[in-house]
Amino acid sequence: MGDHVGIKIVFRNYLCSVLAACTKRLSGKFSVGVAELLAIYTGFLLAWEWKILIFMVESDPLKVIQRHNSNDGLGASGLIYRDIKKLITARAYGIQRATILYNPANCLRPKQRVHKPITSCTSMNNKQPPPPPSGPDSDPRVPHARAIVNGGCDRFLYNNLISLYSKSHRHCSSSSSYSLRVFHQIPNPNVVSWTALIAAHSDTFLSLRHFVSMLRHPTLPNQRTLASLFKTCAALSSLSFGLALHALSIRLSLATQPFSGSALVNFYSKSRLPGDARKVFDEITEPDEVCYAAIVVGLAQNSRPINALSAFAEMISCDVRSTMYSVSGALRSAAELAALEQCRMVHCHAVVTALDMNVIVGSALIDAYGKAGLVSDARRVFDEGLTRINVVGWNAMMAAYAQQGDKDSIVELFDSMEAQGLTPDEYSFLAILSSFCNAGLDVETERWFTRMIEDYGLKPGLEHYTCVVGAFSRAGRLSDAEKIVETMPFVPDAAVWRAMLSASAHHGEADMAWTMAKRLLELDPHDDSAYVMVANALSSTGRWDEVAEVRKMMKDRRVKKEVGRSWIELRGKVHVFFAGDQRHEMKDEIYAKLAELMEEIEKLGYVPVWDEMLHEVGEEEKRKALWSHSEKLALAFGLISGASPQGKALRIVKNLRICRDCHEVFRFMSRVLDREIIVRDVNRYHRFLNGNCTCGGVW
């Protein structure tokens, strides 16, 4: 027996080379040489090699077994017949033969099905095969093939295979169809099986169809089922189906559970229903960090920054652990408010919780400090995390410089990014184009726009064209800007027409401003800014009849001008002012300080700018209306309250475009006060110092 086994081991190595030569490109034909090899394999009890050969040369291996009938246990009545059936089942799932037979992770035979002498002599092959790889780069067909060959597929394994196939788009282009075929092999699918199938088709209508089939089975969903479905409804913007799911979750008492509740909060937030998202959150029995992250991010994404910061503060007071998502959502809210103190407080919390080292939080910090106007702090965060910052962080830093109109720093940063081996994307060029547009440099804007297309092969979007249109129109090239609008491969949106309208009004082109306003109002008849800008353009040229016509249009369409408001931060509290505000507890001191400042700047040569006044009223009434603008009141309050110590910049935020008179006032006040004044309006940052502004008079 020992000689027989030894001959088999030696002969096996020889047959490997014979097999490779004999079966190369046989096109499935059963040749005489193959038949002889089968006979040799049978004599030496080489069961595994027997199966390899059959599977390589025959499209229907079972026919080969039936033709090569033997009585030694390897023929149609033996164990190999059943193993071949398993291999055929594996091939039905698109599993390649090489994957089954030669995969390095499966180099040992799944099972030795021959006589004991061979088993004892080759004990090294009796080791248990290594567990299937579970990383994102693993091919699920490997564990699937192993399970089929071993004959150990139960419901638990099927459920895992469905999940593996759903996560493996890299190896299986049709992984979703594999998931469905595996699911159909389960005799009695349970809720875990259905949930795995629904998750495998997430973000598609098939997921909803499978859920309906699940209810007809009948099987009731659990928290994970509903969480996957709410995510799909948010991705498909299927509000009606999501509402029905919410009703079902209430009936099953699952809406108040953290897992499904957080998904429901996210669904309402993505559906632009932040109020309903907050109601759902308030009903969750014990909200965890995921629930708080969902509500903070949802409110921030729906432009509810104050509510988002309140939810973040509530989370901290309840000793709930913060995550990178909740911190980044809070930073986004602070950035929208341009609330510097709030940014710093959230930054401190991120440092304490060791989340400041996270890439997402780091990018959010750069963005928050940049939008709060503190570019130096944004750059400090950027430099500290330079080794781990990705292209998103680089773009955030460039966007911070763009808002300040610091084109030189952006170009320097752009070159450094390329030197680091990072590839600029569309957002990198958007920051560059925005900076040159804000600076009114039309030639440079056009040059970088061309570089983006020709040198980097990037396809510009509507936002990039808007920057070029804005740069051309601000430089007075209104006809060139209009030509770009007519020839660009996009339908102009409101931002394009608003840029043309603003520039036309700035250059005193009342006729073109009127034309641009009409096009803007075709898209949104209730855009109050369009009426205001065209009325200002017409009033500056003394065309009061047409101004009256614009006002009548606003009245007929029931359009109300958005109320201008400005705010300033004092010791973590935000103070908001409206034009002519009389509500503040320090109103007497505010107006007294403002009158004192106006007298000082008039001595320096300040002349009121009446161009944007809509009414033909007396000079005294105009002067009173101009003096009580919200940004001027915020400035006076900041000075008397000590909002910023001497030597530090006064920071004011306005929800609308700063008017030309306030811009002129702040230029003179920066000289009178001998300090820096920073104003962020709806368009950009204005940095006033020594009687100059970084916008260069173009905004």
C-alpha cells in the first residue's frame, strides 16, 4: 500500500503538466487523450484531478461521468457525481472554474473523499481551509463556491452571502442579481433574509418591491429593515412611500426606537421637512449619538443653523458621545451664521473629544473658520493637518481665500496641492474662478477657465460658467457675458441672470438691467432681489415712472422685499438688528454713537449715496433712512459694547447685499476708528482697513 501511495504522489506532479498540455483549448471536446487520462486518474484514485479535468473540457460534465462508467466509486454512482453537481450549481452563479479550483485562498481541497491510506499519507491536506475573506476587496464568489462544494449552505450562510454580494460591486458587476438568486435558494426566508435582500437593492425601486413581497409572505419588518427602506425613500425622493412606512413603524412601535428613528430623521431632513424631522427626534425614547448626529446634520442642511447648534448643545448636556458627523454639522451651522465664537467653542469640543484629527472634521473646521472670516485660523488648522488633509480640505482652504478675494494665496495653494501629488478637481477651479471673479479680473478668469478644460481635461459646470459671466459683466464686458450665456451648454439659472442684472445696475445700464430682470423673473416671479436691483438701476437714472411700474408689479404679485438684518456676536450671544430697529435695550446709546460717527466721517469728506433710494422723498428723510440701516446699527452696538477689543476686527454679518452707502460709510469709519471692519454679506466678504476695501468697489 505504501508503494502505491508513493507512486501516486510522484505521478500526480507529472500528471499536472500532462493535464495542462492535454486540455489546452480543447473547446469542450471529449478526446481520446482525455479518456485515457480519466482512466489513469481512476486507477490512482485521483478524485480531485478527475473533477478538474471533466470541468475543464466538457460543457456538460455529467454526460462524461455517465460515458466513463466505473465501479470504483468515482463514476455516476459514486461521490464524485454529487460533487460535480455542486460545481455545476456554483457555475450557474457565474463563478469561474479558476475561482473554485485554483484560488489561493482555496488551494487545499475542501474535502478528501478517497480511501483512508491516501488520507493518512496526505494529512497536510486535512487542515481546515482558511475562513473566507471579509474585506471590501474580497470576492464573495470564493466563500460561495466553498460553501456549495462543502454542501453546508443553511439559512444563516445564505443571509451572509446576500450581504456579501450586495457589498461586492467590484468583483461582480451583477451582484444584485446574484443576491436575488441566492435568496431564492432559501426554503423559508426570515426577516433577516428579507432585510439582507432589501439592503442589497438599496436606493433602487427594487428595494421597495421586495418589501411589498415581504409583507405578502407574510413577514413583518424590524428596525434594520425600516432603516434601509427610509434610506431608499430619501435617495429616490419617494415621500409618499416614506410616509406610509412611517405609519407602519408607528403601528409596530418602531418609530421611537433609535435605529429606525435615526433613519426616519434623516428621511425627513432629506425631504426638506426639518420640522417633521425634529418631531420624530423628540419622540425617540433614548436617542443615541447616531440620532443626535442625524438631527444636527439634518437641521444644518436645511438652513436651520440656530436650531442645529441648539441640538448640538443639548447633545453635550445629555452626555451623549459626539461623532464626526455631529461635530461637522455643528461647524457647518456656525459657518452659515459666520459666528466666530461658536466655531471656536465647537473646535474646543472637537479637541477634547479627539475628533479634531478626523479628516471630515478638519475640513469642516477649515470651512467654518473661512466662512467666519478668520482665514488665519483656517490656515492654522490646515497646516496642522496637512499630512492627512485630502483634496476636500484643500478646496475648503482655497474657498476661504476666494471669499476674501485673495487670489494670490489661492494660486500659491493650488501649486502646492499639485506639488503634494493631489489632482485638482472641479471644486478647486471653482474656488480659483470665484476669487478672480470677485476681484473683477476678467482676463485671468478666462485664462483659468481655459486651463481647466484644455490642460486638466475637466468639464466645466454651470457654476464655472457663472463665474466667467460674473467676471466679464463686472469688468463692463456685458455683451461678451451675454454671448457666453447664449452659447454655454446649460440652461441659465437664476444665479446667471442675477449676476448679469447686478453688473448692469452697477454700470448704469438700466435698459439691460430691465431685460435681465425680466429673464430672472421668468424663472422666479417672487424673487424680491430682482425687483429691488432693477428699481435701483432705474431710480439712479431718474426713470421714476418705470420705478413705479416695478413697485406695482411687486404689489400685484404680492411680493414682499426680504427684510434686511445684520447681526454681531458678543460673548457667544448673537445680537440681530433690523433697519430702523427700536427694540434693542441699548437703542438710545446705539443711535447716539451712530450720530457721533456720522458727524466724524462727514468731516473727512463722506457724501451720502442716494442712488439706491426707491422713493422721491426729501433729503432729510433719505438721510434718516440711510443712517438707520441694520449694518450701521450693528457697528455702533459693537463699539459701545466692546464686542471686539481694541486692535481686533469688528465682524458683522448681513443677510442681503450691502448697499453702496453703507459700503462708503464703512470705508470712512475704518479711518476714523483706525481699526479693521469685516462685513460678510450674501455675496462675499468686505474687509475695510485704512479707508479701503478688499472688494475693490465691485460686489
